[in-house]
Amino acid sequence: MNSRYSRRLFLLQLFFLAACGSRSLQGEGEELIIGTVSYSEGQQTLSQYDRLINYLGEKTGSLVRLEPAFNENKALERIRNRSWSLVFAPPGLAAIAITQQQYRPLFTLEGVQNLRSILVVQENSPIRSLKDLANKTVALGQPGSATGFYLPIYNLYGLTLAEILLAPTPKTILSLVAEGKADAGALSQREFNVYKTQFPQISFRVLYNDPHSVPLGSVLISPTIERNRQEFIRQVLSEAASVLAQETGYVPTGSIPDYRYMISVVERVKSIFPYELQPGSAQLKPARLFKG
């Protein structure tokens, strides 16, 4: 083999290794699964991610697909399994994913500033304080929800409830209160304002308004993705056209939310709610909300 041929073969090998290294860095050919929570199973949730999916696929050379979960509990399963590569996570899920599963926040999500958790009752209910909920039935959201699960349990510390009803959506929570199946229900102030108009025959009253603002959600990336590739994906998303960011609700230039208080609430609830809820659980009775 002459020296010229050997040199050409050596250069070709270097080129091949460099190309492979580039593809490895960008994760070309690997699958990226985008997770999100949507309370409706319609096409609107899917279509708003279409252009972002195509953009990410083109830039990373990966197969990109969307996997919506229709409540927080289902999303929590996927996060605990680290099945989602990227998560468009509401604040409760973000706090859990960051602290318990080592997901990394990339961008803040658009949302309602100063979002609050509230407990509502029917207008004519004799219940006037949180203490009056002792031995009553309360409708909560799914584990993973900041306003529907963690904050209300935190605020009900010390009580024994006759029953907790776990509802799949905020609208279902209001429905349970409207039908008298629950004495009170927990959801966000924004969700209450949206859904209460769908119960024109029922007047509701806010029993308790949590004074703490809930942070915005975040776009998170899985720890199973190699760190250099994480940074590459972050760069790709930060350079996306503004219309893509607007459609999917993330803010490329925003500051990452401060989850310290939310994380402390989640940790506190772990100690005062010692129940292992199975996926699909709909009720728990009685429920003692005491610190173990």
C-alpha cells in the first residue's frame, strides 16, 4: 500500500469519526418524546406542537413525538419512569421532576402570574373555615398538581377528612361540589373563573385563598440525555422562530422560576399524606392529614 493511498485512507477515517461524533453529540437517530399535560383529548393540543416537533426533528436528526397526559397523575408516572425527554411541566410537576428525578429546567413557560390555589364550597354551605372541613368530603386534583393537590393538603394539615375524592380535571372538581358529592373542592383561581360559568344553576363561594403565588411552569429536559446533547437541544430551542415558542408557550429569554417554596410544600405533603395512591385512584377514606 503506497503512502499516498494510506494518507487518503487515514483522512477518510478521520472524517468518518468526526461525522459520527457530531451525530452522537446531536443525538441523531434517537427518539425525543415531548410530554405535556392536557385536560382535553382533542387535536388542538397536538396541533400546537406540530411545527416545534418538525423543527426539533430537522435540527437534531431525531425522531420527535408528542405524548400528552390527560392529568397530572399520568404525567407523574412518565416523569418517575424518566420516559419523557422534554416536559412542558406545570409548577407542581416541575418541582417534583427537578428534586426527585433530576430533570433540568431549560426555559420558563408562559402562564398566569401570581396564580393562587383556592378551596371553594357552595354559596349556601354552612362551612366557614378550614377547620369546618373536619370529617367532611373534599375533592382534590391529581398528585402532581400544585393548586389542586399539594397546596390544599398543606393547608388542611391537622384535619381528618371523611373522604378525599381525586378528580381528573378541575371541571370535575367543581362538578363534585355542585352535585353535593363533595363539601369543598380545590383548584386554581384561574380554573375556577373559567369553569364556574358552566354551572349556571349553582353559586360558589371561595372558602380559602392560599396567600402564596404559585411559580410558572418550565420546560424540563431528562437526565437520561447526555449533558452535551442537553445543551445542544437547549440551544436549538433558544434559536427557534418566535412563533414556535409562542405556539407552545415557552419563553426563550425568561428567567427560570424559583421553586424553593413549592419544593418545600411538596416535601411537607410527603410527610403529612403518607398514602400510596395507585394510578387511577378515585377516593381515599378516611384521610388523616397528620405528620407521621
